[in-house]
Amino acid sequence: MENQTSSFKFSLNLGLITGIIVVVYSLIMYVLEVPIDSFLNRWAGLVFYIVAMFWGVSTWKKKHSNGFVSFGKAYGIAFRVAFFALIIGTLYLILMVTVIDPSLIDLIKDTQEQSLIDQGYSGEQLDQALKYAQMFVTPAGMAIMSLVSMTIIFALVALIPAAIMKKEEPLA
């Protein structure tokens, strides 16, 4: 049980650090006025999560388990690091759209509408799609969708560092 608690605490600490880095990155993108639908805002931030997953498993393996780590332990560390960082990022998202810049909600809605128009939606079809999509463009809706969707994504992505970095201890 000691080892599980230690890996949990290790993952928590690295996840909090990663979450803070993601928040700082997001603030920089906000201050630089990088469009919210740009590659830098949408996908480049994920690099921090993925790097933290690999770094977490690698560090655990080197410093806490004599160079060995099972697939399960590696997966748990990678997933928890990303999940704890995601919680920090989600809290930041709520703070951003409720306190720092509530006008972002309208910008997101406008971006959604333009995206749908670019996809060929018009008239009643556009109205229906916007009605459905904008149900989720509230601070609570965005937080829930972010947590659920990214948890699923991180659960899958964590398989990669776990599979690559696992190294079972020899049976002697």
C-alpha cells in the first residue's frame, strides 16, 4: 500500500505542476490574443499533458522503482498526472469565463456559429445545430464537457507511455 500511496502523491504533485504550466500557457495565449480556434490554443496545449505523462512514468521508474515499472503502475501514473492537471485546467476555464473574461462565452458561440456556416449549415439546420451546441456553452457545461471528454482521451493516451515505458522486473 505504501507504494500505491507514494505513486498517487507523486502523480498528484506532477499533475498540479503540469496544471499550473497549462494555465500559464493558456494565459500567455490569452494575453497574446491568439484566436481560440487556432492550432496553438486547441491542440498545442495537449503537448504539455503528454510530455508530463511520459516524464512522470520515466521519473517514477528511475527514482522510485529501480528502473522497473509494470504496465499497470505506468498507466496509473500517466493517467493520474494528466487527470490532476485537467482538474486545474478546468478550474482555470471556469475562472476565465466567469471572472477574467466573461465575453469569451460570446466569442466561443460566434466561433461555433462560423464553424457551422463554414461546414455548409444554413437556415433551420443552422438554428437547430446552434441551439444544441450552445446548450453546452455555459461555464458549467464547458467544465463538464471538458472533464468528461478529456478524461476519456487521457485514459486512452495514457496507454501509450505505459506501453512504451513498461519494464517488468525479472523473476530472478
